[in-house]
Amino acid sequence: MKKLLSLLFLLLPVASFAEETADDMTTIFEEHFDGWLYPHESGMNATYEYKTSDISMQAYEAYHIPPNKLPCLRFAKLSSCATNIIISNFTGAYGKFILSYKSYNDASFSVNCATDKDKKIKIKSNSDGTFTFNVQPNRSQIILSFNNDGSSVAMLDDIIVKAPTSSITTSTSPDAELSFNQQEMSAAVGTTYNSSQLLSNPNSLPIKWYSSNQATATVDASGNVTPHFIGSTTIYAFFEGNNDYAYQAVSYKLTTRREPLNNEVYYDGFADYNGIEGNGGILVKNEYEGDYKFHLWPLVSNSSTNLYKGYQCLKIVESYTIKNLEKYGLKNFRLNFKYALSEESSKPSKTPVTVTLKYSDNSTHKALDDKMKWTDISVPISSDCQLSSVTFSGKKFFIDEISITSEDFITIGSTGYATLYYSGRAIKIPTGLTAYTMKVENGKIVKSRAYSEGETLPKATAVILRGKPGKYNLDTSTKEGTTDNNNQLKGSDTKANTTGNDGDYFFYMLANKDGEGVGFYWGAKNGAAFLNGEHKAYLAIPKTDTYGSAAKPCYVFAEDATTAIGKTNGNETKPASYTLDGRLCPRGAKGIVISNGRKTIRR
């Protein structure tokens, strides 16, 4: 038999490239195996037959398939390992068809193109191949038979068959006149839209639909498209052809996106993972550590109950830690993620997945879980201290769609004022509040820019808030907002010393003294650095201020100023009093002192 096959290959003509250009050809079959969890029974205009059970989806990163480790069809090391692709529904097409493919992993295939006359072609390993075969008129189907005739595992991908357009559209079978009104489309994951609304079908012909990447999005028989994961796919609409109109396939490219959850401050779906850090390319990137790697394709087990249905996720050997979460200021939040144990972790014993939350006071909290099934987790968490890191630990498991949504709030005291600063997230100014940046001009503190309710306060923008006493939710904004380059307020995410060269700046904290006014006062002797509170703002004024006013121990708000601050929150304390030479007055000191920028006599 081997000698007979060799003789057949010797008698074959050398594969020739078609002379037709792409514009002259119509796609009648396309299969990239994207979105497959297991071998399918059908595809675009085709059905699939598997001659052995040793054909599966390639789902192992170790092969490092160029260029992007995309999924493909895997043939075992068996000469009997074969599959047939039976293409139909190409009414009227004949002539020189083009078959293109990709072959990987140092193996070879033989292909039997069964038309009116069989043609066997040898596929080279690790190659992009294109060859032509002839189809006689009035053929009802084409059978592409692939089998692994090598001694090692073989893989096949990106199979496309095109027919000459001129042979499909004739005087007796005119063009079906299908067209889409746009070539590209964007849609959010979790939504559904109808492609029929985009399709021009003037002859009211019956349409079939197909998505080239069913992991990214699926399309039903009515043209309803549902995006599942971030990525791209090609949506096809095709008419099979009849006695009145010729076969026609039209398509558009769909790019899917994910809309952030309400008040989402952190997200990582690993769709844009680059091997260093994740965060989906959407929000602020964090630092990561642990033993983990990107896993592009789903893990398939023999049990449907344990089937991992993720896509573009993280495979964790022992642990994965998300660091530097203080910038989000999370004390009241919800942690959301998906996970599944790998097959290796279930043998010989089950190892639970544990989530460890570390807080700014170095305390920890552990949660979860020993479930074996692919599981969605959503956990509300509250703490007196803000979240610093999240660690997922276990033995060989998968994790995906990590999201943290804030349920934090800010309290405005009885005087109606507070300060605010977040480096890691933009804030939507709550209803009932106004935010102000501040600066010093002509020796006075004045407002620089106002942010009204509903506006976006940009990341890393320190402000004063004004409103009625009460609790206000700090909703995260997906917009960038407008920064104020003249703002002289600064802030910190954690309890930390005010930043800057102490020799060049005076540092002021917001304070109030009953009966004397509100303003910014030296937080330490002679305007030195002091300990600022979590997500609080302070004022930093250069000692080389143009008007020489920076030597003042305080900047008191005028009556008509925006931010006449009342009693303090956190950092905001009752101001200190100073002697005439700038020294801090001890408690109970008498005589002439400076308090709130005014000279007073203590008796």
C-alpha cells in the first residue's frame, strides 16, 4: 500500500498557484477552528466526518504555533487518522478552485480532493500552502479528505476554498445582489444585535449565517449575533443558490469589546495579555507576581461538568498576586472572577483555590473554595483598612475575568466639607457635591477649577469637596476628565508624608478653628512635611513664591471663597497657633499669637 501511495504522488502534477486574483474568487468554505472546544460536525457550507477518534482540538501552548498560538485541528500519530470535509451548497460553481491551508509541527498530510477526478496532494510541514484543483460543471459537492501519513502528531489550520466568481454568476444565474451596508462592526460582549438589519437582500432570498470565530461571537439562523469574548470574527451571510440566482457569500468584520461594570475600578480579562502584565489594556495597570502563564485556548476534559469554557485566560501553577491596589482606595468592594481547576489538580487529590486579601494594616483575609466545576464568584467585602493586594493560590488552576467594583463612599461632616485624592481611578462627582482645585495668587488662596456634580474628576487630581452633610457614593467614571495644571493641591493614596523637597516647599493641611475661619495651615512646625491621610489632599507652596507669601503660616478662605471648609475629616484638624517668630505655640500659651492668619491676644 505504501508503494502504491508513493507511486500516486510521483504521478501527480506539481501544485500550481491559481492565476485568478482575490477579486475574481468567491469564498465557498472557510474554517479556522476558532471557537472550537471539540471537533464540530459542520461549518460554512460543509459537514465534517472523522474516521477516527484520535482527532481533537490542539489546546496546548507547548507547541508554540506561530505566529499567535492559534487553535487548530490535531491529528494523532496514526496513518488512519483522517477527516473528510464535505462541501456543498455552491450551485453553479466550476473550474479551477483554490484550496489554501496551514500545516504545523513537522508533520505531513495527504489530501484527497474528490471531485470528478481525484487529485492527491502532499502537504509539507510548517507551511502555508495553496494549490488548485478542477471542478467540473454540475457537481453537487466537493470532498476534501485529510489524513496524517507521517510518524508524528500533525496539525492543520486556516482551510479556505474559493471558486471562480465568473463560473457562479452567469446569464441564467444572475448575482443574488447581497451586500452589507458596512464592512466593520463593533459590539459589546453580552449584548445581541441582528445582522439582517445590516444586510441588503433585494430579492428576499433565504440566508444562512456563519461566524468564523465562535468563541468571540455566535450567530443563529435568524442572523442574531451574540458576542461572548473580546476579539474579532468574520460574520458571513450566504445564499446557497437556486435556478434563479447564483450562490453568493458576503461578510463583515466584527470586533467585540467589553463594557466596564458599574463602579468597576479594576478589570483583567487577559484578552490583550502580553506576557508581562494584564488588566485587559483598559484600566490602570498593576504589578503582578507568581507562577503563571497566559492560556489562549480552552481546556477540554472528557466530562462536560468539568468543561472549562474560558478563552484567553491565566493558567496558575501555584499563585498569582495583584499588587499595588491602594491607588483604588478600596474598603467596601465586590470581588468578581471565574476559575476552574485543571485536570492535573484533580489527580490524585483535590486542592482548593484560596483567595487571600491583604490590607494596608498588613492584616489578611482568606476565602473560598474547593469546587471542581468551572465557577463564577462574586464576593462583597468590607474592611476598616484599604485593600493592598489579592492573591489566588492553589495547585494548577485557571482564572479569568477578574473584576473589582467599588462600593466606597465619602462622608461630608456637619460643616459640609472634605478633601479627596485618588491616583488610580477617575471619580464621577456625586450629586449634591462640587469639587475644587486650589492655587495661591497674590498671597491669597483661590479656587482654580470647579468640577460640578456629574463631571469627571481625573485620576491623581486632589480637590476640596463641598456639599450637605451625609454619605456620598464614589462612583467610578470611565471618562478621563480635564486636568488642572495650575492646581497646587496634592494628595496620597496611603498615610504618607507630604512629598517634595522640604527645603523648597511649605506644606499645609486643611483645618478649621471655630470663630476664626477655615483654610490651609502649616501641618508641622515651620511648614515642614507632615503625615497626610489616606486619599486626602494637602497644599504645597514653593518657598520661592513670586509674591513672597509662602512664608505665611496659613491661608484663610475669604467669606466669598468657594471652599470655606468647616470641621475636619481625617487629616483636617483644628489649626495650630504660632508666635510672631513662626514657632508653634504650646497649649495654654498666652500673649500675642497668630491663629488663622490673624493676630490675637491670649489672656
